[in-house]
Amino acid sequence: MLYAAGPLLEKINFPSDLRKLKEEELPQLCQELRQFIIDVVSEKGGHFGASLGVVELTVAVHYVFNTPDDQLVWDVGHQAYGHKILTGRRANFHTNRIYKGISGFPKRSESEYDTFGVGHSSTSISAGLGMAVANRHNKEDKKVIAVIGDGAMTAGMAFEGLNHAGGENADMLVILNDNCMSIDPNVGALKEYLTDITTSHTYNKFKDEIWALLGKLSTFGKSAQEIASKVDHATKTFFLKQSNLFESLKFRYFGPVDGHDVIRLVRILKDLKDIPGPKILHALTVKGKGYKFSEEGDPTVWHSPGLFNKTTGEIVKSKPVSPQPPKYQDVFGHTMVELAGKNEKIVGVTPAMPSGSSLNIMMKAMPDRAFDVGIAEQHAVTFSAGLATQGLVPYCNIYSSFMQRAYDQVIHDVAIQKLKVIFCLDRGGVAGADGPTHHGAYDLAYFRCIPNMIVSAPMNEEDLRNLMYTAQLDEVKMPFSIRYPRGNGVMPEWRTPFQKIAVGTGRKVKSGEDIAILTIGTVGNFAITACAELAKQGIDAAHYDMRFVKPLDEKLLHEVFSKFDKVITVEDGCIMGGMGSAVVEFMAENNYSARVKRLGIPDGVIEHGEQKELYAECEYDVNAIVKTVVELAGVKKAMAS
């Protein structure tokens, strides 16, 4: 399906076409680009508010700089839709985030204009610095521009990049897109600092005069510009009663400026283009700019609203058949409140994902016991470890994919010290349309190799509640991870009484004689359906829910390998090193001999698509389980009959 573009936008296939426009035509182009994003996303879904907020920045950067020779690095792809449309992907933008379509994030293999693949935040400055230093080494006159949101600036990695870039005196421009939002509202001292800068009217009035002076002095040479720059720095210090954070890191700071005045942005960027060294442009933007309902509505909702009526702003919701199973994240959120009501030592921690993890439920009910630490996964883990040293019981909720960023902290700060931190890993397994940067493929493998760790995965909502309950009991003395997928569960009546689960125990879901199916986590529900289908074909499959990858239920495995010579393992995680590998290791170490087939995420990069599409592609959905069982056990069965 093709979407109509406005008269200016339809002529632009690449930024070289954009640069043919007159400056006075750019506001109209921005309006057309914004409308095109609204038209497509309202019907196809995707991230919304962030890209609307940087339309003018996107147009201005591509207008002034010679991309792709000049290198533009985006921080996360939430804000890069306009960029994609202007760089050769307008005609197929409607396939954004759809199976086999274009990625929702910048991706190097997709376009030469995507200089760096991004999914997690706060990488743009480090990547851009690497490009700038390489350009210097190669003696190439290329400009580097990194666009980073103020939410992403809260991560330690962003500060590490700033610190290094200032020390290198690298020729790069950082554009700080300041809208006080990541997905949820920003938190912390940096937000307050930026607010001080943007709301000091006295400073901003005087700054404008300094900028005007800078322009007049430019004709008198470099020394005059340096004098004006020092005056500007002194002005910031005097009026803000503190030195400028960015200039203390040896970045020349410019701003704040209106991020929606495209003509002024173009003129400022032209000036900054000729100033060598590290620079930061502080642009004030509005998330969801130009669409009334996102500007006036909840910005968290409009970050990724799903399908909506672009005329009325009504978000389209499917009519559920009542009762509907809840999302796993909501089971977590409500269970946290229940458990915290019974145990005053329980606290909740999340790195900038209170709504995505549903910890916002606890933050509302118990605001002094739930903490949003900003986009800082490493800090979230070590902060949780510090809480644990004082006898509190922190539930640290991090997406499985994001937990990878804090792996060192899990080992050094938690596991080695045997501190009781409960890791609730949301979005375990294939995560859907966000694609490879967001799939939670590796946590079962990367956690099970860490000493002093309990690694578990619930098959349904009741198991999730019981594992969360078990983890906080006094008898559990070590770190405990619980992983669950994105999306809805399977139990409409999910508020079951808490029951302790013996650590390291699985269960037999179904007896059988022909073959054993071992599952971990919610894919156990696939196996239940598969067993029913296999029964129709005369195959009697046994099904075991392992529940724990570490410690393994050795008693259960002895039962399995004593009885069956054909075993299938199924997991919504990587085959390399996952639950199936653990089972094969057990078999070898105990001198059993069986034919074992492991199903799970293969050793490769899995692209984006709906979860059910990816389950099928990776061959561990219901059909794949049935097919594999038939291949292993069905031939002999058919011949015997």
C-alpha cells in the first residue's frame, strides 16, 4: 500500500533532493513529513511521539550536512522515522516493523545513511566519537553529528563518551534533543539541571545578545570569537550560579534553541559546521509535536500508541473476549504490591521503564518503595545490590535484552557477594516488532553460567506469582532471576493464592510412553497444545515443565532419561548454552544415551516481526513441536500400526 506524500516530500527521495529546496520551503516540508508519519503510523503502528518531535531537527541536519558522507548517528531509532523517509525509504515505510519489512531502528545493512545500528539508548556519542577519530586518522574531512535525547543522556555511557570526546578534542557535534521524556518522564538531577538552563529567562536573554555579538565579531577573526565565547561562558556561570556541565567536559555549549524553528536551526547548524572541536547544541522540542492529541495527551501512551484514528485521536483497541488473560508485566506489577504489603523489606527498581514493566503500579501505591533510576541498567543492578546489603529485598525489573548491559554488575556486585537481588526479566524470548536489539534471547544462557544464581521461568501467571513469592522468602539466600515474555498470559483467573515452589524443582505436566518433551517457561503452553495434537496421530508424548534452568531438577531428569531414548527440549531462548544445552550436559555427565533434539532460537540474528511469526520462523511453535516429535517418534509408531 502506498501513502500519498505532499508536493514537496514526493520529490524527495534522498537528502540531495532536499538540499535543492529554498530555506523558506522547509517549514512546509516539515509539515508534509509530519503528516506522512501520522498517516502511516496511525494505520500501521509503531513509535510515534519521538519522531514527530524531531521533524525539524531531521530536516535541518540533512539540509545542512552532506549526508551520508557526513555521518549522522541517532540515539535509539524511536526518533528516526523522518530520517528513514528522507533517505530512500518513503515508498516502503509502510512496511516499518512488519515481518520482512524495514526495521523500526537505524540499521547499517539497510541504508548507507544509517551509520550505526541502534536499539538500546545512549550509544550515539561513543559511536560518533569513534567515527570522528577515525576520520582524523584517515585525514578525511567528514562531519559527525550525534542526536541524543535528554533521557538517553542520563546513562553513564553518554557521560563516558562526552568525557572522552572532550579529552580528544574531537570534531563532532552532539545535538541534545531535550523534551523531558524518554518513554516515561525523565528523572534525576540532570533533568533538573537542564530545566534550570531552559527556564532562566535572564540568562537566555543575555545569551541571545552574546550570540549576536559572536556573529558580529566573526569577521574579525578567531581571537575575537574566543573572547566572545569566554564572555558567554562567564554569563552562564553568573546567571545559573554553576559552571556549565558540558563546557566542564570541554564541549562548547550552544543553546537552548527552539527545536521546531527549522529555518533558525538551519542557520545555527551552518555556523556550527564551521566551528572545530566538540560542540553541543541544546534543542528544546515537544514529543509528539504537531499532532494535537499526542501533544495534549499522555506522552507515554503516545510513545507507541498502536493503531489510532488520526482524525479523532482515538486509539483503536480490539474488543477482547471476556475474560481476557492479563499481560505478564501487569501480573508482575500487581503482585509486587501484594508482596510488598506483606513484606516491608521489599522494594522495586527499574531503569526508566516503570510503565513498560508495570512497576508504575507500585510507584503509585508505594512511592517511597519503588525507584525509577533513569536509563542506567548498570546502576540499577548495583543500586539494588546496595539495598540488599542492608537487608532489603530489591526486585530489579529490567528487560532481558537491556540486562545484557549490566552483566558485569550482576557477576561482580551481586553474584560474587551472594546478595539477594531478585531479577525480574521482562520481554524474555523473541520480543516482536522491535527486532534483534530487543529480543530477550540470551538470559537463560548468560545467567545459568554465573555461580550463586537461581535461574527460573514461569509457564503461566500462577507460576510467575509463586516464583516471585518464593524468591522473597527468608530461606532463599542468593540472587534469583525470573524471566517472562512480552504480551498476554493464558489464565484469565490469575489471582491465585501464593504457594512456595521448591527451588530447583520441575513438574510432570503429562505422562506419556513414546517421547519426552521438556520445556522451560511459557512455551510449555505450546507443548500442551502439541501433545493434544500428537494424541490424535497416535503418539503418546510426555511433557515436563523444567521451571528452573539452575539448579536443574536432577531427580526429574533421571526419570526422563531412565525411561525415554527420545527427548525434545523447547525454550524461547538461544539454543547455544540454554536449557537444552543444560539437559544434554546432564545426560553426558550421567552416562545416559538418548536422541535429543533441541528447539529454540537458532544461532543467528532474528529480525523483527510478530511473536507468532518469529516462533514459526525459529521452529519452536506448536506446529514445529508436532513436526519434530513425528520425525523422531512417529515413523516407528506408524510402521507398528
